[in-house]
Amino acid sequence: MILLKNEILLGFSDPILYLERFVSDSPYNYGSYSNSEYDKLIKIALKQKDINIRTDALIKAENI
């Protein structure tokens, strides 16, 4: 529910809104994708306030 609220409010402008769907335990991971390195990178991006570190983690996750 929070994810959908964020998408409406942010207009899909943050890539984390797409990428966090594929975290192993996400209720929106309908394809049951599971990768521990991907999960780790998304967790880093979600917690990180430094935009450069966050962006690097998101790019690495996307390239997995």
C-alpha cells in the first residue's frame, strides 16, 4: 500500500519505486524473483541519504 501511495505522490520519478518490487520478500514480486545481492543493493539504496552512493547501488541492482 505504501508503494502505491508513493507512486501516486511522486509520479513514478524515483527508480526505487520500480526496483524495490523485485526484492525477494516484496508482496509485489509476482514473478518470485530472488537474488541476495540485488536485495542487499536495494536495502542500501533505501537507507542511503548520500545521492551518489544511492545512485550507485541502484545502477548496480539494475544491472544484475
